Amino acid sequence: MLLLGAALCISFMLDPTPDRLPFLALLTAVSGTVILPRSRAERRVGVLICCALLFFSIGPMIGNRFLEETVARITEEPAQHWAAPNAQVRLGGQQISFQEDRDYYILTACYWLDNSKALVAAHRVKGFPSGTIFPIQVITKGQVEELSAEVLANDNNGVVLGLATEFLPTSDLYPIAATSEIVVGREAEIISSYGGCFPVIVKGFLDMVSQQEKVVIERINDTDNFIGGMSGSPVVQNGKIIGFMSGTLKGEKNLAFCNIAAEVYANTADLMNECNP
């Protein structure tokens, strides 16, 4: 035990990180439980208790470390640049609500095209394969419109909906920004009828490796919150759409991820711009 204690002390001296103290203390407790004279049953119970304490102790530490590493990977330049499309879109931000069996969904529109198609959510929605037809509600400024929509595509860019009837909830036309036009460190605005419109700061770009690269935004005011149902909300900077909110960073309520608007448009342009039969 003396040798173990000395080894633990030396280990902490070599790397005196406060986060390591709970781990080292629990390691000492487990070692003492095993080495000191005890009955077999007492050892088993002691080890189980120590393992449970260890799990609940290192869980937050691992989460904090992941959060720190993720934030540290935010850069001022994207890994890949995307050009601005030679087109304008109808600004989204409207709440899209629908029910499937017992599940009630709330999403947000990214943008609309004049051919009665819309992109919503800015991420894949489980359980809605292409060809699914269902009723939706478009809610904006207190008005509710009942429509029928067909899922034309459902992937990491979002859900492409084709509406059964002609419908445009807004007359606001916006250009989509090239990645070179996104100004890191400057203010932008997130547009959402469900979660509210509020100012944000563009923190930079985050390469997600196995996923699409993201624009990271940070709320400015503590009273504003990124909430579930805001996925798809467009983010506007200098009069151009730079991204669509796709999720939040677990453990960091101040930050949110956005799909790069120019990339999303490029990935969905062929399908979105097809004329309805």
C-alpha cells in the first residue's frame, strides 16, 4: 500500500491536473478494498461501490474534456470553401409541426422555393423515408396553415418537402453567402418563429470529420436559448444566409452547430429545383 501510495503521489506530481484527483482517490480506495484483509463478500461489495463511484466521477470529466477538445478545434477558416449560388431563396424560420402515430414533431424551415418545395430541420429525421405523405402545420406570426407534404429526400442536409398545393409563407428573398463571406467574430441573427429571433456571434468553423463541416454560433444574451425544435433555423449575417441550425453542443448551452448554407444548397439544388409534375 505504501508503494501504491507513493506511485499515485508521483503520478499526480508529474501531471498535477485537478481533474485527476477524484480518479486517483477512487483508485486508492479500490486498491485498499482489494489488498486489505477482508472477506470475499466484503471485497466484492467494496469493489462494486468503488466502481460505481468511479463511473459517476469520471463521466463528467470525460464530458468536460470532450467539450474542451471540441471547442479547441473551432477554426477561422473552413476546411473547404463553398461558392455562393446564383439564386435567392425564400427565408425560412417558420415552425413546421406534424404528428406521426403518437410522436409529435416540431421542426423549423430552412428555406422555400417558388415551386412549392421546402427544406426543413437541417438534419435527418428518423422514420420518414422518401415517398412518405403526411399533413403538416406551418406556423408563423400566430397564423396556422394546414398542408399536405411529401418527403422527397431525408438526409444530413435536412428533409426536402414537396407541398401538394402552392404555398409561400413569406415574400422575403435572401441570397446565400459563400463561405468566404462569413465573418468570424462578428454578429449574426438566428431566425425562428418557435424559439425566437436573437443575435449570435459567429465563432468559426468546425470540421466534424465523419459529418458535414459546421458553422459554430454563440448566443450573446443569457435570456436567449437554443431549444429543441429550432433545427433548420436560418442564420443571417450582412443580409445573407450563412447557415441553418442543426443541433447544439451537449454540455455547452451557449453554442450551436449550423450546416453551411452554401454547401446545403449545392447538395440539394438538383432535387429542390425540379418542377413538380
